[in-house]
Amino acid sequence: MIKEQKGLSTFIQELRNRRVFRVATVYLGTGFVILEAADMILPRLGLPDWTVTFIMILLGLGFPVALGLAWTFQFTPDGLKRSPKTGEKQSPDSKPFTGNAIIIVLLALILGVLAYPRFSRNPDHSSLQNALVVLDEKSVAVLPFTPFTKTAEDESFADGMHDDILTQLSKVGELKVISRTSVMKYKETTKSIPEIAEELGVVNLLEGSVRRAGDQIRIVAQLINARTDEHLWAETYDRTYADIFSIQSDVARKIASALKAKLSPQESSYIESHYTDDPDAWELYLKAKLLYAADITDKDSIVVILNQAVEKDPDFLLPYALLTRINAWLYFDGTGTYPTPERLTLAQKALDKTIFLNPDAPETHMAKGYFQYYAYRNYQKALEEMNLALEMQPNNTELIAGVAYVNRRLGQWGEATRQMEKAVSLDPNDAQKVGELRDMYLMLKDWERGQKFEQRLEAVTGGVGPEVDNGRYWIPLWVSGGDIVASRKTLDDLIRTSGKKKNRGKRFNQAIYERDFDLAYAVAMENGQLSLSETLSLLNKVSKDLIDLSILDSLMQVVEEQAVQEPNNWVPLADKALILAAQGHSEEAIKLAKSVVKAMPLSRDALGGADALTYLGDIYLWSGLPDLAIQTYEAVLAVPNWNNRTQFLIDPYYDPLRGHPDFGKLLPNP
């Protein structure tokens, strides 16, 4: 043992004598300075992100080589020589590259590199410059185009041109392009270019102005680097309206070139393609597209405009693709506004025409994806088609969000949140996408991220709207494990700001949690009648003179009519099973509920399957089968969905289970 210690001590002394430790210190210090400098400089040169990683790998491979050379050789004023023999002393200046002066200089360089980001910025814009320095040099936002005149014609033309250029840029894979929804808030803004860039998370901004006078158009566009205020590209187009498609393609190409984004042959082909030469048909389509993006309630008014577009040009693919999506959504397997076979036929007819015109177009694949999603709930096929479209339009946030929704249905929650986060990064001011991402994390019971995106939603909406109010009330209640005293205070604040009517649902639930059933009944009757969920929440909790059990017969009539009208919709059948259980027809209710679960299993639809299982648990509860109810609820809590353990703790709906020895399995951890 003593010999081993002595041998190790001798080896360490030899390493010191040959100054291997000093070489290691100098090498690591130099490597750190090189990496930090590369991280700051290379992005400005437009080099890809992997360049820094490549340099790190090279430095890592060189480290053992440097140590081996240090053991074998020495650097002297007379050149490279072999190291001294064991036990032979080395002169102080034998290795000048590892001397004390060199190490001190390296330490100063390291401190300088670390301090540079903090002290190198203009103090008046430090936070802004800090935000921009880490951004993608190929990120760009296209600001709303300004019409030369405020005529309706110029306004419409400006909006259309803006949307067209964004669509073209979305086809360039190397660019990060902010979506139209997020940039529209800067229409007629007084904010500076750097301020807008910081808020959108981009380095570059494209701004422009347009004018149309009959068949003549003028378009002025300029690309600006928000960090340096440098004009990277600018051009004025004086053309006829018939040249609009070539202008759109040219602008996309010039922006890609200015930002050093390489176009693949396919991307180049996509940018050059357009689907009609009829300007009237194009304008009608753009009008319909912008109305659809605005999410107006009357979708059939959009259908009318799209039909007008295809009357102008029967071979115009884009209106058919959008007609497919709208009609399929209105059908949506029985959960849309018009869940009729005729609506499905309209969607299929539009899709067939889209495929006939160009089966390989990205819009065709997107239409096929949404058709499979809405019409048949074939989520795997929908995902395949959407991914094909996304390869051709990698910055299309609508597609990215669509892929997220499909992955959620397939139970692929990690991929769903990743895609939705990407969609939000490209469309940071879209309240719907931010709200959907918040909801995904809430269903995953990731309260921290859920609260983060609730705060983001408040920032995007200005703190106004029902979705924000819902988050303010429910999230703290769930996170706290059921602090109904705090939720009462939150609700009172919401009532003061947005009124009783807009918070009726929350007022009903709060009264239920406080076990003030008479108040809950009064709140529910503000709508004139009880819903099924309200009836079941109140049944056996209020006096019999308040709840007339014949209401169940009325509700049964409603759901049976709905089941006939919507044969592909499983929800009316599940509601019917619940009513049967509440009426005491347990055997029939359980049989029907099991058939619903079989038709809508978790393996087919992660969201719908969790809802179907919840119905089955409720029916076991109403049927007086607590063992089966608890087992089913456990299965529900094991997968992401809106149900959570707090509801079992505070909701009197579950009172029949509270004495059961396994009820604790449903409750939050103490």
C-alpha cells in the first residue's frame, strides 16, 4: 500500500515537472475563450448553429493529444525538444507557452469574455439588445402593408398582398417567419422597429406600402435588420395587377437571399407556383381566407365566397381545399354545427376536386389531413397528410398547430406540446394557440407550465376574455388542492370586472363546492332551465320541491332526438346512459355506456376516450357500484384530460364514494 502511494506521488510529481497540469489549464482556458468568441461571432456571419458544436467536438478531441504532447515534448526558446528524463529538473523558461504570464493573460481574457455581454450594450437599450443577440439571424416578421390611400380597394389589396408574401415565405425552411395573426397588432403602430422585433422575437422586419389604381399597382418593400437598423434589401415594383404573382415570388426570393437562406429546388418550385391567373378569383379567395382566419361564426358566408371564386376559375385549387376544411369541420363527426350526411358529401366533393387538380400540392395534403381528422377521426392518416404538407410549408403555424392537435388525439402528448410550443413561437400573439398550449399543460397536470402560459395569455389578450377568466379561477383552485375560500375571493373579483352573467358557470360550481345548493339552483335557473350536468349535480342535494324529477324525462327526449340527428356522435348516447342511471335503470345504462367506451377507446382518441371513460365512472357511481366507479376514475386520472384529483376532494357529486376504503386513491397527495 505504501509503495502504491509512493508510486502515485512520484507520477503526480512527474506530471508537475513536465508541466502537464499547466498545459491542461492553458488548453482548457484557451478552448473556453474560443468557444465563447465563436458563440458571439459565428451567428453574425450567418453560419449554422451546429458550427459551434463542431468546434467544441474538435477541442474535445484535441485535449488528450495536447496532454500527450506535453508529456513528451517541451517548448523552448530554441524550438520543440523532447521532455527531460524522469527526475531531471526543468528550467523556468523551458515552456514559455505555459508560464505564469500566459495563464494570467488567459484569466483576463476569460473575465473579459464573461463581462462583454453585460457591459458592451448601449445602456438605454440593454434589455432589447440582450433579447436580439440570441435570436435566429434568419428570423423575420412581415409587418402589415400600408396602403397609400385609405380607400377600401387599397386596404383590401394591402391585406391580400401581406398575406400572400407571408404564405410564400412560409415555404422557406431555413427562415423563421412570424405568423400573420401576431403581426396584425402592429398595423398603424407607433412602436419602433427594435421594439416590435423584441416583442416578436425576431432580428429582421419587412415593411412595405402598396397602391392600386385600376390595373396599375405600386409596391414598395424594404427589409430591415432591427439590431443594426441596416436596410438589407429594398425595392419598388411598378407593374400591372397581372404581375402580382411574380412580385410575390420575387419578394420571397429576395428576402431569402438577403438573409442567406438557401432555397432547395423544391422550395424554389413551391415559391414560383400559383394556382390561378384570374385576379378576380384570387381576390375572392383571399377575402374568404382572411374571413376564415378571423374565425367568424358564420362559416357558410365564407362558403358562398369560395363558391364564387371557383365559378370565376373552376380549376382554382385553393378554394376547393378551403371548402373541404370548412365543410368537414361543420360536420366533425356529429359535433359540428351541421352534422349531416349532406355536409360530409360537400366536403368529400371539394376534396375530390382538390386532389384531381393537384394531388401533390401542400394545400391538398392539408385538406386531406383535416378531412381525415374531422370526418372520420382517422388521426394517424391525418397526421401523415399534415406532415407531408408541413414539409412544403414549414412555417405554416396553422399546420404546425394541426399536427399538435392530431398528436394530442393520438396520446402523443410530448410531441403535441413540442409542436404547439413551436406554433406559439411563430405566432406569439395568437390567443387561441397560447390558450391551447396552456390547456395541454393543464391536462398534463403540469401546473407550473400551465400557469406560465396563463400569464402569457393574459399578456396577449390584455387580461380580458372568458378564457383568461377561466384560468384565473380554475388554475389556483386546482393547484391549491381545493382552496374554495380563495376561489370565492377570485370569483368575487371576476364578477366585479366582467359581471355575473359571464361568470355564471363558475358561480354555479362555487356554490356547489360551498354546498349552498339552493344558491346553485338559483344560479342554474338564470338560464330558464337546468342542463343535464346541473341536474345531476343538484339531484338529491336540494329539496324535492325544487327539482322535479320529470326533468329527466324531458332531457331524455332531447338527447334521443340528438342521437337520431347525429348518428355518428357518441355524446348523446353517453348522455342517455347517464339519464338512465339517474332514473334507476342501471343495467341498461351500464350496457350502453360500455358500448360507448368500446366505440371511443383511448387507443382511438386520447381525449374522447378519456371523456367516455368518465361517463362510465359516473354511471357506476349512479348505479351504486363504488368499487367499479373508483377503478374507472383511477383509469381516467392515469391519462391526461380535464379531470383532476381536486374535483374528487371538493365536489359533493362524489359524496357516495367518500366512505369507501379506496376513495383516497382519487385524492391529491397530502
